[in-house]
Amino acid sequence: MSHPPGPLGYGFFQPTNGKAQAALWSGLGLLLTSCCLLGVLGFVPVILGVQARREIRQSGGQQGGDAMALAGIITGVVAIVVSLLAIALLVLLFASDTASLERSDATRL
């Protein structure tokens, strides 16, 4: 059974999985805002990407977007890591600032 030519003249149009699109866009958004510590929400694109890849495999070739889903997973994980590093850096900065204030108070006595 042959398919009619698609928009580019080859094959047929394969709809993109909506969760894959959501994973990609939310992952990119969280990656861009991970310095503001919003990247800890990176579990959202990771979960969406995993679900999308499962649905795409189960569709038997009727849905596309596997690369989008994978990109969403990757950007979500990177956003989480960047946010956790930023949080650790802030904790270290506050801890060192508190320690330096305590030392300066002790030298004044």
C-alpha cells in the first residue's frame, strides 16, 4: 500500500506527539531560567519526554517527535543540574559570608 505524496512530495505526514513538543519547549524554557533556580522543575520535561518516547514507540510509526522528546529529557536534566549547582554555590557563599562575619566579630572582642 503506497501513501500519497506529503507536503514535500515524499511519504506521508507524520503528526508530532504533543508531549514531545511540550517536553522540548518546557525543557528549553527551564534551561534558560535555571540560573534563577527554576531549573529544579526540570523533572517536568523529563517525565513528559519519557512518556512521549513510550507513546511514539507504541504508535508503530504513526507519531513522530522522538528527537524532540529526547531533547526535552536532556534539557530538563541539564536544567536540574545547573540549578542544583547554583543552589550549592549560594549555600557556600552564605556559609562563607557568615563565617567571615563571625571571625570579624570575634577579633573585635
